[in-house]
Amino acid sequence: MASGRLDGLPLAMKWWGWGDRAKRFQIEGHPDLAEFLKTRLETTLEQEFPPVSLESILLAPSRLDRAQVDGLERILGESGISRDKLSRLEHAMGKSYRDVVRSRKGEVSCPPDAVLYPSGEEEIGKILEWASEHEVAVVPFGGGTSVVGGVEALGAEHHRAVISLDLCRLSRILHVDERSRTVRAQAGIRGPSLEEGLSGRGFTLGHFPQSFEYSTLGGWVATRSAGQQSTLYGKIEHMVQSLRMIHPGGTLETLTVPARAAGPDWNQIVTGSEGILGVITEVTLKLWPAPVRRRIGAFFFRDFREGAEASRKFLQNGLVPATLRVSDPEETQFGMILRPRSEDWKKQAFEHTGVWALEKMGYRQGKRCLMILGFEGDPESTDSDWKHARRICSDHGGFYLGRKPGMMWYRDRFEHPYLRDTLMDKGVLIDTVETSTTWENLVPLYEALQKILVESIRQTGVQGIVMAHLSHCYPSGSSLYFIFLAKQVQGEEMEQWWAIKKAASECILAHHGTISHHHGIGIDHARWAEKEHGPSAMKGLKGLKNSLDPKGIMNPGKILPVPVCIQREEPRIP
Amino acid sequence: MASGRLDGLPLAMKWWGWGDRAKRFQIEGHPDLAEFLKTRLETTLEQEFPPVSLESILLAPSRLDRAQVDGLERILGESGISRDKLSRLEHAMGKSYRDVVRSRKGEVSCPPDAVLYPSGEEEIGKILEWASEHEVAVVPFGGGTSVVGGVEALGAEHHRAVISLDLCRLSRILHVDERSRTVRAQAGIRGPSLEEGLSGRGFTLGHFPQSFEYSTLGGWVATRSAGQQSTLYGKIEHMVQSLRMIHPGGTLETLTVPARAAGPDWNQIVTGSEGILGVITEVTLKLWPAPVRRRIGAFFFRDFREGAEASRKFLQNGLVPATLRVSDPEETQFGMILRPRSEDWKKQAFEHTGVWALEKMGYRQGKRCLMILGFEGDPESTDSDWKHARRICSDHGGFYLGRKPGMMWYRDRFEHPYLRDTLMDKGVLIDTVETSTTWENLVPLYEALQKILVESIRQTGVQGIVMAHLSHCYPSGSSLYFIFLAKQVQGEEMEQWWAIKKAASECILAHHGTISHHHGIGIDHARWAEKEHGPSAMKGLKGLKNSLDPKGIMNPGKILPVPVCIQREEPRIP
């Protein structure tokens, strides 16, 4: 009954990887990249490690009995519940490295016992009531793009089954208040539908996470998501004006007002609650006028510190770029390698000369850093901000590279996740960690985390590539985003990954960074979130959860770890 | 042992009213005002209703026994605890109309049994431990400026005594991070000390509530305070980067990072918790560069709607004024009357001609509205924003009145609260209600609330003056602030006030406004906060409170009503 998926966007991701089934990142078209990876990762890239076939996967049968299914069908109708293999597989987990490793091997130890497709709040209320009564865990599911285990269909010891609650049918824009510049929409709406509904009226939300094409409004809010242009448009928690959340036994609703002193702020308690308190069903968000001018370009800086300093100066001088990324030397080089090689010998020669000249000018490979900078909005302020920002770049030794690298980044910004699947086909580990910190602490944290990633990869017996950029900037600090690659240790992929992840996470906290700037907590970050927030906050959160979800059915194991999960296999996290 | 007050700022407010004991608003210098009030309020203003003398007030003796006082002295030293009459009186309540009416009559039914002056977190932790053990309620006290009953020394039925915890000794700036533009300070620091410590380094917090001279950082955070220039600088909840809160049995501390996805956001749970979860002891806030240019001026609009529309256009066109207030016709007239009359007949004649000309141009008394508009920051953007804003004003029929009215408002902005004491001396009720809503809903809410205030005052048997302004603007909406005056119904002052307050509060909620944009909940708004947030939120908040304050000692009766208070008299709120 896959029709459930069709009411929202009909896009379903690969069950074993990222995005559109028909799309693949073709490493064959990037000979420089292949060469680079071979050298740096000490691998031939010749062996293939494809995902297992769908047919070969055996899922444990659904634990719901006939009477239970009948009960759910009475609430949802027959088309509102799926128990077929593909639906259960697609809803078993999200898209973290851990998830994808397991999916590709067919190790799907905890598929949901059913996937439900409610069409509105009334049905959701009834489902939560039913689940409380039957001791069934409920995992809210938006786009399924979590990279921290946020939608894994886990239950706790006392749960008899687990259902995945797919919100794709709650996909409508409910109201656009043009005068107040707000939009109210249902939580299951995906990025493109929402933006389409707004652009016709001259508005944008400005929220473009890398998962934009698949992820949903409810998921963004549940995880405190950030769009790639959050420096201008804000993180999702800065946009939320009001929301509704159905929890077992009730509905929490906030008023649509621009600010309030009637504290605490329930918008901010629900935002980031990752489904452990209830199911977000509607959200009202601030809107922006759709930009009419866009300036984007790229610069080289002689080192990461200069690029970071220029970024800080922008934000502290009232310049708010829509796009701002400063890659470290390794990511800068990787970006160069990732570009398709020009076939035109004249262009090639020109480029070589350019690179030679840059070296002479002190923009040395291994030191130089690429900044992608973009402003957008009304023509006048976009132009004047762009000029002002170029002056600041110059002050910090920034060398203008033109529009092209910026435009290429902008064009390809939703394509990069496809690279992971291709690399995993070749036996390469690729994952990310991200954090945020103050400007004062940015370079120390960057250096420490870079070092620990390199070392911890080496300790798994292989060489790594570790690259980073800063992005999502604020007057007081910035996010830091690391990508790391290594040859997979076959048969011990999870242990290898976990050793690196653990070392990186501990390093982040030891250096005063947050365990996540925009990926969320889920399962993967739960132990460090506990450390970050401390015992008082965790005690408070438990008290809050117990009040709104007294039977503990909502998204077990996320944010608040549960002692034992009803997986057939223990989770491999040590 | 008033020395406890001296470690922080040595300013202590009048126990029976607002601010500096030596200061008084001289109605005698404002003959137009006196005339206006006499006519409109149908009062002669001749009878005096002075506050009772300090000597005539009898406070119930402290319920702490010698052993308990010894216990507290072991924690705090002798100088850290006061039980003298003036200290207890000053800490019995805040500065709401209800508080001032009772204070002036000497009806101080619930003075704290002691006032404690801890000098640090360790002492606070020990006090909370002591209080939990002895079943003593603890009321955190900053500047004591709450206008919603937030610091009233109430206990619940099971409390044996109540202590007021004055944080004035926690008054240090701990660290300024110039690179990240943040300041960390102790919660008991008052506005002027904080700004003084920052201005020498070229920074400002930009937080100037009307209570600025007296209120404290901790109080601002606890109540989600807004400065008069919050349109530019943000409300306090937009500035908080991290904080520490001591609660019974532990400490909650958040990381100083610009943003995070490790939800929920504990900064935003503690901000607005009004002391019911614990005692805020330290806060890190975003800083702004001290403005080097300031442009301020005033405009007339032909009606309130046009002034509101111009304000909306500023915010939605990226113009962020530091000061933006649009008075309705009544407040506009009141402001004119409040000005000292010019002695110079030439100036008088000139003014009369001006007013006549304005009338001819359609800016009619009873319709025309005054806007105070100010920009500040760096010279370039201040000037260009000012020009742009003037164009928008012109588009909406704004008539520029020059700098003077704006500068006068700026000069007098902390003086207006003194008017209340003078009017109460003359038997005049004066109070405020405030809310916020979307631009779409602004005029409907304004009209409804204006009408209900006029009517509900009339129902108490007298004529009122009801005036309002919008201020604290956002791209999606604005705050609305009402001031109302009426002749006091002697002997039934509280019943009269309550009838009006109740009608206004119900009207706000019925018209989708929040019960408070920046005054907070305290006692006065608790029943409507419950209605605004709904039963799910209240259940959640109780769960949260029970986890962090299991004995329920923290600031009873605020936000969450308690069934019975250990006052000698029942609270007069019906």
C-alpha cells in the first residue's frame, strides 16, 4: 500500500542510501578525484562493495496481531497502514553512516512493525491513544533524512511493537499571512513543495538544508535544523512563530505572536524535542521576501585563520551573507579535485598559470582556503553589502576568484550526499561531524578536532582525509563542519566508525563546542548531549517527558537513552 | 543590616512606590496636564491620599526561630541576613499597581521572614538545601521592579516561612570576550553597572527597559524582559548565549555557543522561568558595538493605522530602528499636554500656528498619531537607514516634526514611572497592559482592547483615559502597550483595578494576543498564562518543576498558581 507515500511528495529514497534511486555520483568522470583518493587512502578503488539485494533481506515478521491491525485500520482506513517489506525497510532507520552501513549489508534488526500514514491530527491523536493502550512505541517520521539515528524504529524493553508514523499526508500549506509575513503549514510538507507554494507569492522561507528535497517542516523543527543559508535566514528555531504538537492525551499549541514574556517559550521546548514529547503537526514560520538579486563569488585566503577573521568581520559589521563557507586547506584542495577536468587545453594552460601565480602570491596549496560568499535580497543592499564585504576580504588578503566557483557550489549544493553511496560502493568510509563555538574558540577547536580525527582514523589502521569548513555564522561565533574519509576496515566498519566518532565527539566537548549545531542528537549523540547539558537538564527533560508522554511511547532512545532496545541484535555502539 | 544592599548598587527604591526617594514628578509644573486630568477624570485633584508612614506599619514577626537564623548565619555570616522592618518591607512585593496600592496603605500581609544576601553560588546552593530541609519558600529578588507580582514573598500552604533571596552581591562582570562579542556577568548586576563596564570597551548590550536603573540581569532573563530599543537589539531571550542556574540539589549550566541542535534549548527554558525552577546566577549575552551615531526624530501620521503601516514597512524592508513608538491619538495628545508649557509668547504663538496648519493638512487632534523614530549604529548605515525610513514615512503621510520630541522622549525615558506615585497621591489609578500580535491582527486587537478598557473603567463608575502605543517591532508583528487612568474608587481600589485588568486580559486572549510581551506572568497573569499555554504546557511545566524543585520551594505562586498562600489576608484577587 505504497499509496500512502503518494499523498505527499512521491519521492522515496533508496532504502540503502541517499536520495533518488536513478541518481549516482559518477566517480569515473573525475579522474583527479579517483587518483587523489587512491593515493591518500591507500586503496585501489577497484573492489566493489555493493549493497545486498532487496530480495536477500529477511525482515522479522510484524509483531502486530490481526486484532491490532484491525484496530489501526479502524482509525486510518486500510490505505493508512503498510506492513510490506519495502515500507518497513524504508522506515527502519535514517541516513546516518551507521544506518547506511547496516542497510547496505541487509542488517535491518529493527524494522517497524507497521508504517502508518495518518491524514490529520485526529487520526494522530487516536494512534497515540491506541499505542499508549497497546504499549507500542511510536517513531514520528518526516523525510527520514536523519544522520544521527533520529528515526530508527527502536522500542524500549516494555514495548510490544514499534510503529513508524509517516507524516507525508500532512503536506498542505494552511495559510499565508502576507501582511505579517508568516506561513502556516502542516508538518509533513517537504522543502520543495513549501518553497513552491511561497515563491508564487513572492516569498521564501530561506531554509535549504542539504536534505531540502526530502526533509520535512516537522523534521526541521524537531531537530533544530539549519539551512545552508542560515547565516541570513536563521536556523529553523529562529523562524518558528507557533506550532501544534499532539502528545499522548493532549495537544500543545502556541499562539502566533512575534515575541512573548509568557515563559518559558514552548516553541523552543518543542523545537529540538526530536519526537520524544509528541508529534509536531503544524508550524507557523516567518517568511522573507524572495530575493531579487543574488551576488555570489569565491575568494582565496592565505590560510584558514584569515578566512575566519574575514567572516567574523562581516557578521560583526552588520553584513549578513546568505552564503558563507570557508573551507580549510584540505577541503579547498578536495573541491578543486572534485571539479570536472577541462578538456580544453587552452583553459587548462590558463588555469595552470593561474595556480602558479597564486602560489607565488602566497596562496600556497596546503595553506590556501576557499571562501564561497553570497549576498541576496533587494538590489541596492545586496550590491552595497557585496562591495563592503569585498573590502573586508581585501583587508584580510582575500583574492577574488570570480563568480564561477560560487555558482558551481550553489548549483550542486544538494548533490554532494550522493558521493557517499559511490564511495561506499568502493569500500570508503565517509562521514561528518559538526559543532559550533565562539569566534574566540573557533581556531583552537578546529585544530584540536582536525588532529583528533586524523589520529583516530590512523589508529584504525588506515590513513584518512580530514577536511572542514566554517559556515552558519553569527556575530558571536560560527559552526564548524568536518568531513572525513578513510578506507573501510571490512568486517569491522562499525567499530572503525565508532572509534573515530567517539574520539571526535569527546574532543568537541572537551573543547567547549556543542555536540551538534544542526544535525541533532538522535541515538548517535545521546551520550554526549547528556554530558553537554548535564544531569540537571536531563532530570528536567525526563520530568517534562513523563508529564506529556507518561507511558513513554514517543520515539524511545532518542535524546534520552533507553537501557535496552527491542532489537533482535544489540546496537553495535559499544 | 542594610549593608547587604551596598555591595551591589546602593540604590534602594521607595518602599511605597517607584524609584529614587528624592525624586518626584511635579504635577504643579504641568498646568495643562492638571487641567486635562480634572476634566477627563472628573476629579478636583485637590484631595491628597499619601502613603502611610513607615512607623504606622505593623509587620507580623519573622517566623524563623533562633536555631534557623543560626543555621542561615552559618551559611551567610551575620551580615548576609536581614530581618529588620525596612528590609522585609522592601522585599515583600514588587512594583505592580496592586503592590503599590497595598504598600501605600500599609497592607503588607506577606513580608518575607528574612532577606538573605548571598555572595556567591556556593552560598545559594546551601541556602536552597537549607530551605528544602526546613520547608521554607525562596523568592529570588533582583531589582524588585516586577509589575506582575513576580517577587511577592508568597509561600504555599506547606511552607513554614518565606525568605527573599536578594542577589545584589552577585554584581560583577566576569568576562568580556571582545572577539566573540559576548559578556558574562553575575545575575545581580544592575543595568547602569553593566553598561558602564561595557561602554569603556566600546560595547553596549542595548537593553534599556524602563526599569533599567534598578532591574538586574537575572531579573531580565527570568522574565523575558524587553528593552525600549528591543526592535534593534532584541529582547533579552535573543541575547542569552548561556547561563547558570542553581536549583535545589544541583546546577544547570549551558554552553556558550552561538546556536545548537542539542535540543531542547535550556537557555530558553530557563529564560522566562521567573524563579520557579531555580536561581539564575550567571549569564553570557551577545554584545553590540556602542553606537557612534544616533538619529532620532518624530513624525505625525493622520491616524494610527498609517503609523502602524509605516512601522511594518520599516521592519519588512530591512530597516531596524533602535527606537520606534507610534502613539495612538489619545497618547499623542497626552504627550503634548505633558510637555512643560513654553513661557515665551513668541514660541507659543508659533506653536499655535503650527498646530492650526497641521489641522488644515488633515493631522487632526483626536486622530493624529505621534511616531518617535530613532536609528543608531555606524554613521553610514544610520544615515542611509534614516533617509530610507523618512521616505517610507512620507509614503504614509508622515509629517516630520523635527528632532526635539524624539530627544525629549529619549531624555525622559526612565522618568515616566514617577508619574504614577504623584497621581496616586491624588487618588488616580494608573496602570498598564501590554501584549504582542501579528501585523495583520494589530489594529483589530488595538481597537478591541481600547474599547474594553474604556468600557470596563466606566463600569467601575468613573471615566477613564485610555491610551496606547506600538513599540518593540518585528518583521511579523509588534507589541502593543496600553496605559489607563481613572479616578480611584476609594476603599475599593483593588476591586476596581481587578475588574479592569480582568476584562483587558480576557480581551487580549480572545483576540489572539499574548498575555505579556515583556512584563512576564508573576501572580497577576498566571490564570491567563494557563489559558494561553493550555493544559498540556502547564502539565509539562509542572513535570519540569517537580524534577528540578521536588520540594516546591522555588517562588511559589508565580506562573503556576498555588491553591492557598500563607498570607495573613487572602489575596484580594477574586
